[in-house]
Amino acid sequence: MSQCLKTYTSLWAMQPHDQTGIKLPYDQVCEMVANAGYDGMAIDLGAGDVTQAHDVRPHMERHGLTPLIVAFPKTVEGLRETLVMAKDFGSPFVDVIGQVMPLSVDGMIPVIRQWMDMADQIGVPIQFESHRNCITNDLYSTLCLLDAIPEMRMCADLSHYVVDREFWFPMSDRDMGLISRILQRSDSFQGRVASRQQIQLQLDFVQHQKWVELFKGWWREGLEDWRTRNEGDCIFLCELGPPEYAMTGPDGREMSNRWQEALQIKSWVHQIWYDLGGDT
């Protein structure tokens, strides 16, 4: 069984990519990303738009970077055009952060099923990201959706649930079990470390190390489980967002270097994959 770890970063994370606040041109962004050994780059249609996606595409192709389309459909039908575009771009799947948000799980189920049917018709896989302010906003309702729709697959960005649920540290066995259920249904993963109050922590601050170790443990658990049930490419997206995701000091400058932090997460994940028996 062939299995390969593919690491991506995000175009959103690269604009700007460090404390200077300078936005780099697309050709320089793609050169940096490719030279750092990333396999692809996510194009976030919530932070950007379709025009931006088409503008950056030739630069990505020139540097051998695979695009991953992240969709924020505001209507059920609104996902269709993005799926068609993603197929044309060669995106391995579409990461859906659905902006259609019924209040009840019973109301959510037909929305998820319609999006899955639409993806099957067009021929593009979809995964639903664990994310705030979308249909998977709440951990509990998302677990109910997973129970109701066995074919539903997730993209695990666990930082959102740590903040949304304000998990205490150390986490209880019950809460750890709930996160494990998300990981067991996830076919890709995202790298960011959160605490119960902050969505994106600096990786080398002493006070954050307990959260860093928690997330590294989750990434190991997720990758290990993925390897037992999948073949092909496992995509891990190092997604460290710019301000106001990134915390800033009184001068407005970021308190850490996200480019270096993303490379650190990339290194950790490759080491985890290698420890699990995979090639790096």
C-alpha cells in the first residue's frame, strides 16, 4: 500500500508572511514555498477570491506546487462553481467551510448530503473542515452529523474546537475521546496550536509548551489512524494566519515569525510520519 505525506502551506498565511507586514508578489511567494520543500499551497476563497486564485495559479504551476481549494459557500448551490474550478485546477479535494448554518442537526444533514452529492456529480472529493463560524462550528453537533452521515469526511483543524469549547488543560478523558472521534473521520489535517483562549499560539513561548505537546500528540494520533485506513497522499496543511490570527504587540508587529514556525510544524509532522514507519 503506497502512502505519502504531502505538506502544504496557505497563500493566506503568506500575505504577509512575517512581522514586517510586507505582502510579497505571487512569484516570490511560490518560489519561497517551493524552495522550502512544500508540495502545495492552499488557496482560501474566504480570505481571497476567484480572481486571486487565477492570478496565483500560473506561479504555482511554474514552481510545481499543487493547489488546494478552500471553499466558503454561502448557499448550497454556491459550492458547484467552486467544485468545477477545483477540478480544473487539479485540487486533490475541496476543503469546505460551509456558510449555510441551520440551527438544528436535522437541518444540517440535508445540506451536507446535497454538497456531497454535488461533489460526486462533478467528480471532486470534499472534506468538511472543523472550523468556527460555519456548519461544523460546534464539536457536539459535528459529532452528531458524523453519526448521521457515515460517508462524511473531515479535515481536522482542531484549534477551532479548543477555542470554541474552551477546553481545560489537562483535558478530560471524555473530551480527548471526542477529539479522537473527529480524527478517526479525518482524511487531512491542519497545523496550528491553540489554547482555550487563543486561536494561534507562538510555538517557542515557555507558557505554551503544554498546548504544543497536546497538538503534537493529536497530529500523531491522526496520522497513525489515517495510515491504518487510507492509501495515497496524506495532506497536512501548515496554516499559521496573519494578524489578527497572529498575536501582535503594542507596536502592531507580530510576536513571532510565522514562516519559521510553519517550517517547525512541517519538521515535526515529517518526523512523526517517519516514526510511524512512513518515508519522508
